[in-house]
Amino acid sequence: MAPVNDIPWPHWRGLAGWSADAAAALAREAGPVAAMRAQGRMQGRCGLCGKTTVFRAGPAAGSIREALHCSACGVFARQRAVAMVLFDALADPARARVYATENASSFYVQLRNRVGRLRGSEYGIGWRRRLQMSSWLWRSGACELVRLEDVTALSFADAGLDGIVCQDVLEHVPDHAAALREFARVLKPGGVLVLTVPWYHDAQQSTRVAWPDGKGGLEFLGEPEYHGDPVHGGALCFHHFGWDLLDAMREAGFSDAAACRVWDADAGLPEGQWVLRAIR
């Protein structure tokens, strides 16, 4: 594993540090973002498939996080940033044991080409949907049956994984602290958790916007909030995460946690993407 402090992107461990640096960081990104928006595309080298390619803005250009798809492999900005953080943290991706909290996705298929022992999973689907998704995987060149996992009760053995990738899942888990404890349990000492959530980077405290009422129902802070989900169509959001999520990672058993702003215009990331990295 790379040393804990050896992170090649700007990173912070708390809101105060980010607040001091935010203006300079955003100013640095403004020029590349403006150039990309003017052209609707940009060239560079994909941080996941490794190919020199064109990144196209597409219909989601208002949100760079979900846009700038690689013309070669199809992954978008957030996914490339996650892959880059993961590859940097793994000593040897081709031999690493990695778990991804997604299975039937283009990102998973592409990551499978780079990580030697990759396992993915889906959650809350029936057999018919599982077979449909497995069929898609087979057609995409990944001959495996979609695995089912609950991130609050993983089936993996203790300290057996080198890395975990969790993209925009934790906000949909009512007991996110239980999920973080499970991630820490199944990672080897020095293992890495690479995680994204819709990140409220100007907020210190996270906010619960939905929670179980203890009677089989749910209570909400305001109107229920659903996020787009390629598996279920719409997933209920339980949390708006702020900087105290890093504290929750440390409390769950991680030795260090940092919020990285992955910025690399040559890799199709003209705007920094927030990726949280925690070391077991």
C-alpha cells in the first residue's frame, strides 16, 4: 500500500482546512472547466481503461460529476476519479483482492480488467432481476453470477480484502455506521476504502433526512428524497453527509481518512471530484 500521507491529489481531513484552500482550488479549476464547456468535449487519457480518448460532455454536462464519458470504455468523471484513487493505493492491482458495492455496471466490467481478484454485489433484487443482470454481465464478457450482499452484514471473512470501492451507496443505508464497521472488518491492515457520496463539502455535520421509525415505517425531514438508481429506478436517501463522515470512518476502525479532490484535466477531470479515502 502507498503510505497514508502519500496522496497525489489535494486532500483535507477537516472542514477548516478545505475552507482555507477552497477559493484557490476552485480558481485553479475554473479555466479547464470553461474550456471544456465551450467545446463540449476534451481529450485525455482515461484513468480506468488507460486509453487516450475523447471525453464527451453529453446531456449531464450541468453536472460534470456524472458526465464526460470516456469514448473508449464509457465511464464518467466520478468513476474515473474513484479508479485513480484505488489504483494509487493498491501496491499491485493485478493481484489485489477488491470488493465493489456494484456488480452489473460498466464500471465494474472495466475495473475487472485491471483488478486481479474483484468481487461485486447488488442488493435487494429478486431472482428474475438477478438473472437478467447476470445475463448482461455475461454478454459484457464477465462470466459470473451477480452476487447479493448487505453492506451492513457482509459475507466476507475478517481482514481478507486489500480494497473496497463504494460509489454513492452509503447515503442510502439507514445505519451507515454499521456499513463502515463492516468495511473496516473485512479489510486487511493497510487496506483502503475508496468511497463517494453526494458530498456537502461546506457542512461540518451530516444531516439525517430519513430514518426508520421503529414500527416498520419511515420518518422524514421534509419531503422524501430519491436518487437515480440504475438497478431500482429510485433509491431513498437517508443522509446528507458532511465532514463528520471522516470522523465516523475513524470511529469505525480506520486509522486515517481524508477527502481527496481528484483534479487532472489530462485525465478528463477538469473539475475536482470528491473521493473519500480511508486506510484500515
